[in-house]
Amino acid sequence: MSLIPSDFPFTGGALSVPGETASFANTRIDWKETAEAHVFKADLPGVKKDEVKVEVEEGRILQISGDRRVEKEEKNDKWHRVERSSGKFMRRFRLPENVKVNEVKAAMENGVLTVTVPKAEVKKPDVKAIDISG
């Protein structure tokens, strides 16, 4: 028996949507929930904001994608080590039902992308007291 409810927004191991490939999973993203919003932070050093796309597709799938450019090689350069990754990246997250997908905001500062997805107010059901006769 699983301790995670079946309607939990990110079932599937890697907190993502099925179909995400391991080669795209090299971009680390934190997801926190506050009282007002869901906040995603991605470390994207050296990536310009025009090289990143933030989209909401199929209603509640947040997709963050982009392309890290390969550094231009000079003919006489001698590389001793290459550890920084380059190429395309993509991460997808299934958002919970209580979000305002039309009010998503994204900002890039010092190589950190912050995506804020505001929460919708949870409407409490109207309760009407019924008088008991007799």
C-alpha cells in the first residue's frame, strides 16, 4: 500500500510527467508550495532568458525547456576537461488542480529561473442550517 495519495500531483518517481527522458533531466529544479503559489526555481547558469521557454500545455502541464549553447572552440585550444553540459533540456511538471494557469509569471535573475504559479482560492461549500421541526 502506497502512502502517497493517488491524486497527488507528482506521482511517477521523478516528480514529473511520464515521457521525460533521462538525458533531459540534467536541469535541477526545486518546487515549493506556499500559501499563495507554487514556486519553481531552476539553476540555468550561462543560459540567456531568450534561450528558455516556459509553457503551460494541456491545461495543467508546466514545461520548462531551452538550449545550452556549446562554447565556441578555437582551433588552437586544448581542452583538459569538459564537465559543463550543453544541448537541449526539458522538464515537465503536472500542476495540481488549484492553480491559476492564466496568471503564471517567470523571471530570470543571476542564472536562476523562477516560475510562480498562483493558487486559486479553494471555495468552501455553502452550508445551510436546516431547522428541525417537532
